[in-house]
Amino acid sequence: MNPILPGRYYIPDAEARSDEDGNVYLYGSKDMADDDDYCSYEYQVFSSKDLKNWKVSDISFSTDWLKEKTKERLYAPDCIKKDGMYYLLYCLADGTEGIAESSRPEGPFCDKGTIPGIHGIDPSAIVEEDGVYYFWGQMSLKGAKLDPEACRIEEDTLTEGILTQDRDGFHEGSSIRRIGDKYYLVYTDISRGRATCLSYAISDSPFGPYEKKGIIIDNTGCDPSSWNNHGSIEKIGDSYYVFYHRSTHNSEYSRHVCAEPIQIHEDGTIDEVEMTSQGTEGPIECTRRLEASAFCLIHGEAFLRDFSSAEESYEFLTNIHDGDGAYIKYYQFDKEVARFCVSAANAGADAGIRVRLDGAQGEVIATVCVGRTEGNYDFRTFSAPVCGKLSGKHAVYLEFFGKSGKLMNLKELYFI
């Protein structure tokens, strides 16, 4: 299910790395809920054997551990394995880039220091037989061979303009993989007006020349104020996946890591895939209880935000106005369902939800009236009968209606 991590973790910029121990490790920056800036001062690593159940590491790296103290935040990292050691490639908000090392994929990582001559963000790297190829930069991607043990680049290999914004839509966030005898650069693409796309370019050699082939995923529609995307592709078992992020809180921040399966065709191309709720798991069992965070597309003014206390933590859909809507993609209706239910709070507005099949213009299969509750966080269950017999795979679209103002908060939804 998307997001793939528990809701209290806001991990954007994910680099997914399969390891010899059978785990997939996620390396990313770390947003803080309700913060008004990107990232934070620490990293955590997440690991899984099945892409469903995730183990959370302790803090894997922190600016407190840097040899040179700073007040700058840690931006997007990568991690490579070479000669039995794991090298964390980190960057700071001021453009400083450096290396930390560990004998374990989840760390903790010990700082080796900054890389002289490098200034930029979003490092990425690939280990080849003839060495480590290292990439970084915004608007114009740079590359050079890197000696991670010595913490320096080979200056005579420095290559400028591997991808550019004018030519390729390159904004930032490069991630490199080798598939067969081809090199794939996945990157944040701004060609659709905002930096919401992950695109890919292919070359016969690490430093190019690269040919842009297309867009893998676009996170437009995840939040009214979303701005960027950043992620990676990785082969896990026999399948490939794209890892990306979606913002929440009506902001550019508080970003969640998500994943979708992708197909790489015989000619090396990748079809663009849509954001879904199901993610890597396949269609959702129709009576599964879903949290509001499962909404993969949100229309209008509504957005997801969090609530956290000593007793509980959850995300809910809020700022819902007349005409707003939200998608769950996709349910598998392999059993009969009689009612559609929501856990919602309504402090006084006349409000309801039309439940539509397969889109905003689809058939209405239920209409739920959401009555008044004691307050905006007094969540109660409201339901309505389902019309007709449902079968097969379908998207479900919730269309909110009411007279004026903020209509409700919505915490959970499910069929029974």
C-alpha cells in the first residue's frame, strides 16, 4: 500500500537499494511534519524483505556527527556498497557534499568528511569494475569518478552538462542504474511546468551522451501545493519498481515515499505509470479498512495532514469543500459488499459524499450523509447502502458535497 511506510515517517528522495542479505534498503532525506522547510538534520534507513513490512533503523546519520559542525540541513542521500563497506553519500542545504561509511547497510555511518571541489545537491553513484561514477547538481548534471575511501574525485574525469534543464528538463535529483548494458539516469523533470515528474534517459556509458526517453511517473494531484518529486528505480526479485514521493499538508513538504511496479520493455523503454493506492501490493481487498493516507489523487482544496498524540497518530483528509474529491486506486471486488462506511467528523456543515465507480463522472454507488459531531476531531462512523452488485477491479472516487465552507474531516473508509 502507498505510502509504503507508517504515516509518522516523512521520507522523500528515496534511493532503493537491494542488498545481498535479501533486504531492500531505503535511503532518503527526512521531512518533519508541519515544518516549513525541506528535510531535517538526520537520516534513518528502512529495510524490508517483502515491500510490505518495514524495519526502522535508529538514526543512521546526523549533522551532529559531522567532522565540520553546521546548521545546514541534510538533503537527499545515496548509498553504495564497495569492497564490503557501505558509503553514504550525503549533501547539505548549502551545497556541501560528503561521505560517511559503515560496515552495515543501515549504519550508523561515520563521517569521512566533505569531497573537495564538489558543490551541489542530490548525489548519486554507481559502482562499476573500473571504479565509482559519481553524479550531482541542479539544472545541469555533473559527473566524475570518485574514490570513496580517499573522499575525493578524479578531477580529470569531471564531465559537465550530462543532462541539462533546457535540453532534458533536468531539474535535480539524479539516480543511476545499469540495466543490461545500458545506463539509466532517473531524474526530477520540470518539463511539465513543475518539478513533479521522474523521467529517464539512457546511454551506453556512465557519463553519456544520454538520450531522454520519457517520463516514468508524475505526482501532480497528490496535494494542492506539491512542487517536486525525487526517486529511483530498482530491481527487486524479478520485477522493477519506481520509488517516488508525494507531499501532504497543503505544502511542498511533509513528503511520503511511495512505490509502483514498472515494466521495462525489450527495447529498454519504460511506460509512464499512474500513482495508485495499491502500490506494490496489487488491487486492494474490497473490505480492507483504509486510512485517508491511501488517497492517491486529491482534487480541489482538500489535503492530507497529521494528528499525533501520546495515545495515537494518524493522517486525515481535511479542508474539504463542495466539489472536492479523492481517489482510491484500485479495489478488487471479489465478494459482495452491502454498505460503504467512513469515519468522519463534522462540526456543523450540511455535508455528504457521493461514492462513484471509476472516476469523477462514474456511476454513483452510494451516497453518505455526514451528520454533525461534537467537533472537528470527534470522528464517528457514517454509512450508506451500496447500489447494485460490484465485481472486478475498480477505482473508487469520493465526491464531497455541501452548502459552503469546510465540510468535514475524514479519517477512514471501508466497505462491509
